[in-house]
Amino acid sequence: MTERTYRRHEPVKGNTAQSPVLPAAPTRGRLRPLGLDEVRITGGFWARRRHTNATATLGHCRDWMEREGWTGNFRAAAEGRIHRDRRGREFADSEIYKLLEAMAWEGAAYDAEITALTDAIAPAQDPDGYLNTAFGRPGQQPRYSDLEWGHELYCHGHLIQAGVAQARARGEGELTKIARRAADHVCATFGPGGNPGVCGHPEIETALVELARLTGEQRYLDQAALFLDRRGHGTLADIEFGRAYYQDDMPVRRAGVLRGHAVRALYLAAGAVDVAVETGDDALLAAVVRQWEATVARRTYLTGGMGSHHRDESFGDDFVLPPDRAYSETCAGVASVLLAWRLLLATGEPRFADLAERTLFNVIATSPSDDGRAFFYANTLHRRHRGTLPPADRVSPRADSGLRAPWFAVSCCPTNVARTLAQLPAYLATADDNGVQLHQYADAELATTLADGQDVALRVRTDYPSGGRVAVRISRSPARPWTLSLRVPAWTAGATAWLVDPDGRRRTAAPGTARLTRVFRPGDEIRLELPVAPRWTGSDPRIDAIRGTVAVERGPLVYCAESADLPDGHDVDALRVDPSAEPEDGPDGTVVAPGELAAPVDSHDSAWPYRPLDRATPPTADRTGITLVPYHSWANRGPSTMRVWLPATQSPTTPPTTPTRR
Amino acid sequence: MTERTYRRHEPVKGNTAQSPVLPAAPTRGRLRPLGLDEVRITGGFWARRRHTNATATLGHCRDWMEREGWTGNFRAAAEGRIHRDRRGREFADSEIYKLLEAMAWEGAAYDAEITALTDAIAPAQDPDGYLNTAFGRPGQQPRYSDLEWGHELYCHGHLIQAGVAQARARGEGELTKIARRAADHVCATFGPGGNPGVCGHPEIETALVELARLTGEQRYLDQAALFLDRRGHGTLADIEFGRAYYQDDMPVRRAGVLRGHAVRALYLAAGAVDVAVETGDDALLAAVVRQWEATVARRTYLTGGMGSHHRDESFGDDFVLPPDRAYSETCAGVASVLLAWRLLLATGEPRFADLAERTLFNVIATSPSDDGRAFFYANTLHRRHRGTLPPADRVSPRADSGLRAPWFAVSCCPTNVARTLAQLPAYLATADDNGVQLHQYADAELATTLADGQDVALRVRTDYPSGGRVAVRISRSPARPWTLSLRVPAWTAGATAWLVDPDGRRRTAAPGTARLTRVFRPGDEIRLELPVAPRWTGSDPRIDAIRGTVAVERGPLVYCAESADLPDGHDVDALRVDPSAEPEDGPDGTVVAPGELAAPVDSHDSAWPYRPLDRATPPTADRTGITLVPYHSWANRGPSTMRVWLPATQSPTTPPTTPTRR
């Protein structure tokens, strides 16, 4: 049934040795990731977000899972009463594991918490390594009796990722051992000649590859490759949503675009990149790159968000991207960053870092509230009614709740955001034989060792993302030439970015990568100047739902109009903007767009809304500046209405589609 | 808990006596419905559809339900093996009842089939009248243990409607007796002091009122009113979709707009009208009218289709009407006609017949294939990919399957279309003390008796809907003045309709109702001339998803572009129309719209679809006529792409919203 054509290589354990903290540490691939001990974020936008994550969100998640009984499930399992006492959904175990992973990346401060949670989990593990509180005990469904929806391998995957995180960030501990026993059980059960199934929710694949990287053990990689090969042959049952829902409709290397459930599709693609890199399978890597290209070109929101269907949390058809029905699940944003990071490491191409940046600032950063204690699960791009805030003391039953909620019946997003923010410094920079590459910009300190054993250290200072000045000061450098590479974001196209070398020489920097190769000296400063003036953005005419509208972006940030900034009695659906003039910076990080505000419409009108065309002039409206705020900041001032895509007073046109890559 | 403020009246049995066939026979209300023995459709569009329904669809439904084992469930229940042998979804029983209702309205030809199916059902009825194959027997969940999702009262409702249909169309028979026993059980179980619940799916309300009208028994009406009053107080559990899903979020008389699951909302509203009319509750009637107005103004597709959410088959927020994600369930179309008909009878206002016409021609007529053996469940307004036809020999697991399928796992729509087409003649005309009203136009013969016992008979000849000439020839008339009323459709606004009296005098007829009062003589002919030239239709700018597009309508028909009519290699997403020129009639019922066709786009382009605005001229395209076909006819020539809303070469403007009613 399989078409395993790729070459086999032994996993190499080496390159993680000095980097205990690596979300993904491929042994082959263009760039080498740096660990959290090599890169620190020291200030600015992401430092504030990470501080809130460490001091509020992690404890918030722990408390809610204790309160909801999800942590207690492990105790109930060990005490033989789980069949009547179990709480939460079938995948609740995985939330504990994602929180553990986040705590591990956060460092020593959470060691005691990790020990306590690990002690809670450990007694629930069966002697053969199986660990799941929803299946397999008396009074429960048998193990692996519902591969479509049971999430058992998915949960094992998150357990393994938590164990790998502990080993890399804090040194191998009890959690790592539990994870290895679980992985051994998975290999023994689903290996050649065993259970021929796969999990309805991909995740185990990438976890097993990471464990192979950590331990150097081939069998984990083999098992991941086997899971990958089995999928796409009708291995799982047909369901109401179709087999595409869990990517079982066609083999991963044959697909042309990501489809089905967005998180499932993106996790699977990440696992495919991991396997491709470890086995040198260039055809598989090329297949995923091709799918990523098509997905970004036709199935991605301006924010980087993915997935427009609420019904099955799936990608829609090409160009079906309605702002008011955007699902854009937070977890799909996390998964997209995980995939983009792997593709960046594998290829070195800046376009993957471009999408990761867009998604980090406009999806990941949007989900948590300012205080880190409430979360968007879905991230709409247009909200028409204010609604009411979900109560702070109750679980929200609805995943697509319009406003941030403290906790959900399906609460995958909070812990996913938590682990992403905890590991964020690892996504800033990489190294290769010739030097260091900066992919994301934040105040940071970086120290690493090049392939020849020479140390490099540098310090980044920037006002990013509100400003575009990036200053890199060399603090340590070998006395030989090496290359500093800086990503010049794709969003600078149409304006000019400048690179200033240590001697003060300026040159323009085209979107892509700006490189400077020389003998650097401590104290040398390299500057990148990115044009962050607010800009209009149009869209491909095939995205029907936003025809006749424009958006405003500024640097990497997508902006939006929020009712809180409009005069009383007006709403976001009464505004129009005029793209023949330019948007300008306003106070406090806002942008003011030229436009007009129509008189409030009588909301009780009862006219049939489809009418003969009237070619007379449109109704008059008052010309005014429309205040816009960063999309990630919306809904922090109470319930509001909001829109990213702004109706234009005149039809904006966009250039014809060209196959250029950005 | 209730706020029952309405007055009580004894149901009156009288006015159904000469009209055995009445889908809804209110005892109070502005207009009196005519039965199938008073109105016959003799030719034209609907005659062809009804012929296919009677000769193909009814047998098709019967065969599929036999084959899928849904009919066999009743036998299995009687034989005590239902707990292991039951087939189909929890509401499968109701499909048999809807088919029985359709057969009853079809007349004598189906008497034997009705007897056979009734014989199959009868043994499954419990001695106390309860009848359901999914609950209550050993090995099954107890009766009424899952009011949210169990559909037991919903099934009883459809059983009662089938029994009423038999009594009215064919005379009281065994099916009627079974239905009455079931209704007695419902009253005994859910009456005052009994089970205080309501059903998750409204339907029992309108059925009980109809049974009260048939039998003259007050208690059925009381029970319907009780169900109505109980709903909206959190009587049912909160669920993932929220209590609005089954209209349990607020009392029916307080709501401002229809919301939640579209079919549920519309059935409930129909039941509310029935109760309001029977009890003289003008406030309740006014509440439903207000909700209908808001729903039509803000939550209805151009086709009359309702419901844009696939996730929970619900209405979306106001103005969330994306064509490519239109759900517009066929059953919601049926339910909307049932509601509009009741409101028309209650008020006499032609706007309700306008919406019924729109929905009949563009939703109900769209669902079945030309051969009557495959059905749209959802009726999208834009299909981007051709896809493949569902196999003719297999159940389609997916309700929102893009193309017509022979049968569904949830197969509510085929039998709902079948019963609607079977009872269609009853929706053409009404009578009141002063005369006869024609609401829908088809070749037909009508004979009824006015309030003073005088006979009226007339014959309608028309080329509707492809033409707009309606000729009404009087064949019998009393020798006193009476009034013939003809609906002048709202879609004639902007053009001129003419009424020609028997003396050949012409006068313009404004949208609404044209009346002619005189002493008619046999042989008199009255003509209505409706302007059916194709016309552009624009939309309220608050419907974001169709900004910058226009549609074409012609008479009561919505038109669409279908890929089958474009040159090879072109697709519907490459066309633009020019609303500065006029669409014109083409051959064979087509319309040709002025426009242009862009060169095919490379579908493999991988460009980020959001770009800086280019204010240069848009890409050139070839000017051409775009062929459009009636929407109801699409997808009968194999898989195709289709769109109703056509991108405009220049921004169409529509007049500002005004609170006029149409």
C-alpha cells in the first residue's frame, strides 16, 4: 500500500548537543536552529507578551485544568474510577502535556510545577507505556477502538513533545522517561505487522521525529515515516466531512494543496517536512513546499490565518475567504508557524519567515487578551455585532465564540499559544557554516558558536513592529570574515529598505535577504531601516468576499477599524475609505485613513435588500479620518464591532495575478 | 413561566368542509384557502414539475427508504428487535410520514401505497399512542430522554400532518386514526401537569393546530399553544450551538428576527401564526410578521433561500450572506413557503406571496434534478469547482454535497420537496367574501363557491414564468358584482405592468394587488401583462460578500452563469459584466449579459494574493456576451461551476436603504 521511495539515514544526535532547547532540530537542512540558551529576547513587543505568558497565562491554564478536573483524570485513572469520573473531552490529556511543554521552555522557574504535574500523570501510565485516560480501562472503550476521533496517538504525540522539551530545556527527567515509554509502546503497537492504523489527528509524526533527533534512535523515525505513508489510502473511515478532513483522501506526496481540518493538515505537513529532512527525501519536501505555496496563495487570510469553515474547522475551497466567517483558528496559526519554521530551516528561504512573522503578529498575538487570561479560539476579520463578553468564571461551550473567553470546552488554543510564546526566542535566528541569520526582529541577545568553533555574539535593538529601525551590534566575532544575513520582509515591496554597514555606507535592500560579509569587530553596528509607513493593500479579484474593499497594513501589522474609535452612534459598517489618498500615522500607534462616515442606518428598516440598479451618485457621507488600530489589539476595550477589509469609495484595482513569489 | 395573554376561541370545523385538501385551513384570517378539488394545475412549468414528482420522485423516495431499511424499522419495532436492527438517523420515521403526506395529496393513485405503508407502521404504535422506532423499547433510550436531539415530537408532528392530509384529501382512514392516537398521547404526556418539555425541533405545533382544525377539538390547539409558550425560557439544555439553535433563547413573541437553525425557526414561526390565528392573538401574529420582515430584509438570499451557516444550518448574523457559502437548505425553502402562505392567509398582503413565488421558483424548483431522482440539500449561489456527481447508487453522507445526490444520510429534503409539489395547487389562489384572489400564476382551472353560495369558475392561461402574459377567462359567475384580485409581483417595480379588463381597457398595475370588481359574465377575459425583460439587480451595501457585483433576474427567475455556457478553458470566475448596458433575451430561455471574459488565470500561480494597490487600468479582457440560464436549471448538464452574483466592470451603486416595504 505504501510508496516508500525515500532513502534511509541514521538520525544524527550531534547538532542538538549545545542547544538543549530546540523546537525542531533537523539534522539535515539549510539552517541550524539556535536554542533558548543562545537567543534571549530582552525587550519590546514580544518580551511583554512573553512576560504575560509566563506570569499569567501558564498559571491560568494550570488552574482551569485543575478546576475542570482534567488534571484529576490521571489520578482517577490510577485509582480505577476513571470510567465514572472522567472530565473533559477525549483529548483533554493533551492540554496538560502542552502546558508541560510550555513550562519546560520557560525554564527553571517551573521545575517544581513540572515535577508536581509529572507526579500526577505517572501513575496513570500502563506498564506497557500506554497513557490515556479516555480509553482502555474497565468501563471504557478499548484502546484504539476509535482511531478516527479518539485522539490517543495525538495525545501520545503531545506527551512526547513535552518530554523532548524537558530533555532539551531542563535535562532529561521523569517526564522524558514517561514520554519514551509511550513512544516505545506506540512503535510496538503500530510498527510493521502491528495495528495498521493512523490517528484521526496528526501530531504523533512530528513528535516521533523529534524524539529520534533527541535520542538518535532510528525506530522512532521509521514509525513516523510509516504513519505518514499509511495516510491517504482510506485507512480511516469515511465520515460526514469526508476523508479529506483528516488528510486520508490522498497520499501526502500527491496532494497539491492543504485541505480538510486546518490544524490536522498543518501538523501533518510539519511531520512530513521532518521526515523528509531526516531521510533526505527531496521529493517529499518539494511536495510540501508546493502545497504550502498553493495554500498561501489561495487559502490564507491577510492575517496569515488559515481555515474559513466553521463547520469542520477546515480550509475552504480556493479563494473562499469571507472575513465575517473567518475561522482562522488560533491553533491553525500556531501550526502554520511550526510548518513555516521547518520549511525555513530546510530551505533557508525567507518567504517562510515572512509568513511566520505575519502569523505571529496577527494571529498568535491576537488570541490572548492584554492580561493573558482570555483567548480568541477563532479569529474573525469582521465582527458585525458587539455581543457580550463570555463570563470570566465559566467555560465557554462555543469554540467560535466571538470574543475572548477564559476557557473552552475544547480548549486547545490557550496552551498552544502558551507553548509558542515560551519557545519564541528559538524562532528569531539561525546559524550555518558561514554565519548567522536574523529572521524575526526583537530586542535580543544572541551568542552561538560557528561550525569552526569560533564564537559569535551580537545584540539587536529595534522599535519593531511599531518602527522599522533594526540595529545589530557585534559583541564578539572571530577574526575571519563571516556573513550576517537579515531578512528584508516581503511587505517592504513598493517602498525602500536600507542596509547600513559598520562604516556607515547605505545600500538599498530588496525584499528577501540582505547579506553583509566581512571581518566584523566587536562594537560594529549594522543597521536595517525598514519603511513602516501605513499602506493600502488590495486583493486578488478571485477573493470574492472582499471585492471593492481595501485593508491597511503598517510594517508587519494588519490594521482594523473598531467601533470604539468611531463617533457615538456610528458603526464600522457605515465607513468607507478613499484609496486615492494615503493613510497616515495617528497618535499611539494608530493609523488614520482618509474616508467618510455615512449617517447611521435605521437598523429596523424592512426593505428587500436586492434592488434595481440606480446609477445616480451614491448617498452622501461626511468626509473624515477613520482611526485604525492594530488588529492584534482589538476587543481589549470591551465588546465592539470591527472590520479589517474596508469598503472603498471607489473601486480599487489590483494588478493581474502574476506567478511571482513573495 | 408563560405569558399567555391571548384570548381563547373554540376551533371552528366549518370552513374545511368543502375543501378536503388544505395544507393550512385557518378558521380566522383574511383569506380562505382553496382545496385541491377546487384548483387544478393543467399545464406549464409547475405541471411538468408535478408530473415528475408524481411519476418519479415519490417512487424514488419509497424505494430508497425501503432499501435503506427506514421503512423496515417499524416492522423491527413490532417484532421486538429494533434495538439491534434499527437503521437510519433518529428522525428517519418522519421521512416515511412526509412521503405519506405527499402521497395523500397526490390523490387516488397512491391509495394502495398508503395502505401498504400504513400497515407497516401500525403495529409499531404502542397502546397509548406513542409511535417512534428510536426510543422507548428494551435496549433503547427511554421515551423523551433526549428532547434536545431525539426528534420524537417532531416525528409525531409529521405523522399528524400525514393523517390530516389523508383525512382531507382521501377521507379519514387508518393513517388518520394512528395520527389521532399519537396526538392524544402527546396531549396526555405533555399537557398541563405533565412533562414540561418541548421538542428540540419544532413541528408538532403546526401539526396539532391543523388537527384541531380538522377535528374541532380544542385540546390539540391548547397543547400547541402550550408548546409555544414553553419555548424560549431555557426549557432545553444549552448546547454548543447555543439555545438560539432551537429558538429556546427567548420567547417567540419577544424575538425581533428569525435566528438559529433555519428550518426549526421557520416551522416554529408557522406554528405561531397558526396558534395566533386560531386564538385571535393579534400581538403574536404581529410579532411573527415583524420577525419575517427583518429576516427577509437582512437574512435572505436573492433566491429566497435562508440560512448561511453550514456548521449548524442556521441563519447567520444580519447581512452575512456569502454566495459561495450559502447553505440555503431546501427544507428551509419549504418551511419559508409554509410560513409565507400562513401569513398571506392571515393578512391578505401580497408581499408574502411575492416571497413564496421567489422561493418556489428559485429554491424548491432548484432542488430536484430534471428527472426527479436527485436533489440539492444545500443550494449554493456560487460554485467554484466542478467536482464529481455523487454516485446514483449510494447514499451521500454529506448534506452539503455540492451537487444533487439521489439520497442522503439525512434525507429530509427529497420528501419535503415531494409533499410541497404535491400540495402546490393549493397555493395558487384563495377566496374571501368578495371574490377570488390569484397569488401564483400557472395554467390552471379553478372552481369554488363564494360565501353567499354562488359558484365561480375560471381558467388561467399563461406562459409564466418565461413570459408575463396571464389570461383569466371566466367560465362561471354569479349575476352580481364580485372582485377578481391579481397579485402584481414586486419584481415588476421599475417597469410597467398592465391590467386589461374584459372590455379591452388597459390600465397600469402597480406592484401589489390589481383588483377588478364587476358583474363578470362567462367568457369574459381579464389579462395581466407583466414586464419580463431581463433586469440588473444590485444589493444593499451591507451585504459585504457581494459588493461590486450584480445579478440578473427575469420575471420571477434568478439567473446564473454556468461554465457549460462559456468557451472552453474559461470559467465563471473569469467573467465580468457591464451594468451600463442592458441584458437581453437569448435563445431557449437564456439571457445574454453584456460583459467581458478575461484570459484564463494560471491556476498554479503561487503569488501572495494581497498586494499594494495599483491604480492603473485593470487587465484587458475580451468584450463578449455572457450567457445566463435560470438558476433552477443549473447543474443538469453535468458537473459545472456557477455564479449568481457577477463581478461588475464598474462599481454598481444602489439607492440608499429606505424603509419601504416590498
